[in-house]
Amino acid sequence: MPRSNAPRRPVGRPPVTSREQILTAARALIDEYGWEKLTVRRLASEIGVGTTTLYSHVRDKEDLLFLLIYEYAEQIPHPELPDEPRERITTAAVAIHDGLAAWPWAAEVLTTDGFIARLGDSFLWLVETILAGVVDAGCPREQAVRIFRSIWYYTVGEILVRAHTRRRKMDEQDPTCLNPYFGNADGPLRHSHLAAIADRWAALAGQDTFAQGLRAFVDGLLAQCLTQTPGAPDAGAS
């Protein structure tokens, strides 16, 4: 019987040849086990290739994580920006918050200063919008960097606190606890304010007040900047 000249198909899983395949597998591992347990070796095993093959696509775990974040950030929609500088700052910061809130592990990875240099144009557009809003409000660029950093810390902190709170399973049925946050908070009189609000604390703390707090925070940061900037417009002016 004559041999066929057609090329033989490889047995088993096909080799990884694209970044998209790598990132898809990495996302699946993160969703199942968390980003902390993601390793290049584990990813290579999951895909069915050697670690050497994978290292030809990514340098290390950090590089892999930033590739994932870069791809995700490019999908964050650009909001329509208002004319007023304060509102522009707030709108851009809310867009960053809402984008990362859906992927809180990314916010945790981005808690290292200098992360901006690793991000793409879509995310940098939002950063640029905040910086430009601060400058248009009358602050120098040096202060704009400090204000952005403060907004970033507030934003990431809110995301991580909520994400970690969701992971933690509190026993709300414990009869010895007035509230799982404080235990038997109505005991000592020195905690009278906590005792008075303890039964409503979880509901109140669970409310989404990010945008409201952000506006107050931005107003305070700009007011502080403008009082320290010679020749700046009145801090109360719109």
C-alpha cells in the first residue's frame, strides 16, 4: 500500500504559538486559584508545553501578569469627559475604579510604584486625563503627580478592601456577637458609639460611596494645592 505524502498531524495538544493562547490559559488559572499561585511552570504544565517554550514568550511571572493587565486595560471604555476640570478628574478616576473592580487582583499587582511605565495607551489616557484636569484647575505639574498618586491610593485601597471583604466569610449567626466586625460591642461603655451602630455597621459599610468620597477627596486635594500655589485662581471657583 503506497504511503501518503500528506504531513502527519502531531499527537496530543498543539504547541503554543500565540500570546492569546498563553493569556487565555493564565486567566483561567488565576480565576481558579488566584494570581499568587500562578507560576510559569504551572502554566506550562496546564498548556502542555515545556517551561523553555513558555519562556520564549514571557520573561517571568511579573511579565506575564502585566501582559494580562495590559490586554485588559485596553478594553476599559473611555468615558465622555465633562469640561469642568474637577469633574474630568473624577470621571477618569471612576473609570479606572470600575475597570479594576471587575479584576481586583490586577489592582493588587499594580500596588508597586512605577507600574505606569508598563501600561498601554488606553490606561495612560485615563492617567493623562487626571493630570491634565489637575493642571487645568490651576495646579503645577509636580503637584498633579502627587494628586494622582493620592487618588490612585484611595482608588486601589477601596477596591482591595471590598475584594478582601467578599472573600472573608463572617459568621453572622454567632449568637454571642452583636456584630461580626466588633464581637460583643455593647459590652464596654468605652465603645458606646460602636455599640449604638454595630447592628447596622455591615449594611452601612457595604454601601458604594466611592464616587461621593472621591469628589470630596479631589475637592480637598485641589483646594490644598491652590492655596499653596502663588497666583492660582480662587479654590472655590469652578
